[in-house]
Amino acid sequence: MINKNDYTYVVSASGRINIIGEHVDYCGGKVFPAALSLKNTVYIRPNGTDKINLSWTTLDEKVTLDINKLGEYKHLEYGNYQAGSAYVLQQAGYKVLGCDMVQDCKVPFGSGLSSSAAIEVSTIAALLAISGESLSNPEIALLAQKAEREYAGVNCGIMDQYASACGKLNNAFILDCKTLECEYVPIDMKDYALVITNCNKPHNLVESKYNERRSETETALEILKTKFDISCLADLSVEQFEQGKDLLSGKILDRAKHVVYECERVKLAKNAMILGDLNLLGQLLNQSHASLRDLYEVTGIELDTLQKAQIENPYCLGARMIGAGFGGCTIAIVLKTQVENFKQEVLQKYEKAIGYKPTFYDSYIDNGITVEKV
């Protein structure tokens, strides 16, 4: 049990869901995420040395990082995300102090709810707190993304870190990943709830096909640039794509089609949320999942089985996988009064088909970074 009074600051950052707009952030698209009450919390105090002493509430491991050698810890099984976060902060010219740091992560690992972003963002925010230096939440998000890309080796977009840092209670937001313009959209689900379910097949982004998908979209962009004046795939309208798609073929065509049409679904989903049209929002979630399954090929039997069981329930308006895929979670829009019955039915169908149970998470839409001085 942690006694927070033993520490100087308690700093948290959130996991996230993405209502819609999957695998478009690194293509310059708009996404529709929200921060969760599932968080990574850092208990931190300066120790007057040149060492960062890391420990976890969920692990017996203890790791010590030398602040003069922060670039040398990419190989660590535990502590590499924290080392990378400290390293990019230091490389950006900010002071990194020796400290004792306990990490308490409530974002399930491998769930597609962005535990890595929550760890990176909260670690950077905690190190800033004890050094007395400050950055805006979007600036923290950009440094956290840099840690993920250059230190952890995942060529990610900005969505996860931005949602983790900049989330707002009871709001999702439309984030333009090209310009970082952000528009908060109040979430009013009326008589419905968002249900988050983990298929319990873990994924590892570095080892998955995530970087391969990104490369395929970059190939599509280079080809389409020969016909259109665009800087990213998300610049392409549906009409333009239909005019130029004959330039593409095979998997490259499929990947680009997903990105362009998913960007269109984000626009429609924003309007549906503002108008309170949850039936349309549910249909868009279903379309997104089908595209991620058939065109982007990032779902797999576990996520597909889970989503199918969910949309077969008469009280579910729609469901889709969230995150990078290859495992992780779905979100579903379910009538509040039927949520427990929905969970039982989905659990039984999924366990019968796959052989083990899914996990349901109780969470709500919360703020991103929180900093408490003890």
C-alpha cells in the first residue's frame, strides 16, 4: 500500500478510448477520442542523486536509471517507457532530476486502451512537477509521442498521447492530427452506455503489423500524390479517392480506402453525437469495424467474434474494435438498463467460441493529466 504522504507529487494520466477514427491519426486524419478514468498514477519525490529509482505496485521489479545515461535503456523489459520519457524530456532541454518514482497503472496492458501513452504522459508530467519546469499538456503529449516512436520503436500517431494528456471530463474531442486543432464535444449518451470489453488476446505493437500498415499507407500516399495536391491521405475526399483509386491495387488500395472512408465516418459521427442520433453513431461503429476487418485487416478472430456477439444483442446499437487491433478491446453502445444482461450474453457466446472469457471494464470519461502536490 502506497502512503502518498511519503511523496512530493501524485501525477496521473489517462488511458483512452477512440469512439471512431481508427488508423487514421498517422495519416493526418481527424479522430474522436476521450480520456478514461483508468489511469497510470506516478508517486514521485526528488532524491538528490543522479538516479531515478523506479518501482511498481503491480510488479516486484525495481529498476535504477542513471540520468546521465538515459539513452541506454531501450532494452529494458520494465522501465523502458519511463526511461524513454525521461530521455526525450532531457533531450528537449528540460531538467531531469534524480527521484524515487512508484508507478501504479490501472490501464490494462495490451488492451488497446493506451497504457503506454498513459505511462509516458504521466512520467513526463511527474518529472516536470519535481523540477519546477512546465509545459502545456499538448506539448507533453508531443514529447510522449516522441518517446514512443524514437525510444520504444512504435511509429505511432499523436492520438493516444494527446487524449491521455488533454482529455476532459464528460467530453470526447475531435482532434485534427495534422494541425493539432482540438474541438471538445460533450458526450450525452441519453439512455445508453459505452461498454468497454477486452477480448483478452494481448497484443504487442512493436511485434504486430502496425508499422507495416503505416508503411502501406505511406506507399498509397506517394502514388496518389502524382494525381492530387495532398500532403497526407486524410486530405483526400471520398470523391477524389474514387477518381484516383485506379492508381492503386491490392492491399495498398484496401488500406487507402479504409483511411479515406474512416475519415468521412468521423465527420458523420461528430454530427451524430451533437444531434443525439445514437442509432446513426452505432451504424458508423459497425461500418468502422467491418472496414478494419476487411480492408485494414487488423482485427482477428477474437475481436471479430466479440464484436459479432455484441451486435447480435437487440439492445446494442453498434460496436467496433478500438486501438491498433490484433487483440485488445471493443466499445459498444448498449441500453443502460440492459448492460448486465448484455454482458452475460456476450460472455457466454465469446467463451463458447474462443475458449476463454472476455473482461468488461467499468470506466467513465475523465480528465487527462492531473497533478496533486502532497
